[in-house]
Amino acid sequence: MSKIYVASSLLNKENVNIFYKCLTDNGHEITYDWTTHGRVVCQDELIDIAKKEFDGVVDADLLVMLMPARNGSHVEFGVALALGKPIILVTASCLYEDKSFYHLDNVHIVSDTKGILDLIKTLMENQHD
């Protein structure tokens, strides 16, 4: 199965954890679980976590961004874009401000997580073709 990095806001961590369970129950691997550490303010911890989050995106086969998302999530989104990874943006239309980068070829916008497992499978099959 796929290795997945899920980007979102710490304020959305409850939904992220539900989504993690869905992914792992279906055989996918989460490359880094940032929900476990909560908000960090110590500089040494911030550096350590930044490296883990960056590596999590690099190691992932694809990135899923669950809206609402904040600044850090958009950095992770940018890393995935730069690496040419498939990205799934999960959003209800009222929860985000549209950005030009959301419309690049490797970004797939969906309104909810229904059917996302099938989309992940399709994206991974197309990536290996």
C-alpha cells in the first residue's frame, strides 16, 4: 500500500486522527504523525519536528491536505509540489480560500473523504505506469 503524509491544522487534529485510522485500517502507512506533539514553542523541539515533518513529506508517496489547514500545511503542500508528488486536497468549498497552486496537474480537489481510498489507489497505479 501507499505511504501517506496528511497535512492539516492542529485545530483539526481530531478529524486527522479519524482519517489516519481509516488509512491505516486499509493498509496505508502514515509517514509522520504530527498530532502527537501538539503545539511546540521550544526552538530545539521546533527544529526536530520540522525535520520530521519535512522527511515525512519526502518519504510519502502522496500528500493529503485536510482543510482547514494553516501555514505549516501549506509549506508541506509546497514541498510535495516541488517533489512532483500527487496531492489530494480535501475541502468543503466554504472552508478554504482558493489558491492558484491548488489547480496544478498533480493536485486533486475533493469535497470530502468519501471515495478517497479509491482515488489514492488510482493515483498510485498511475504513478507506477
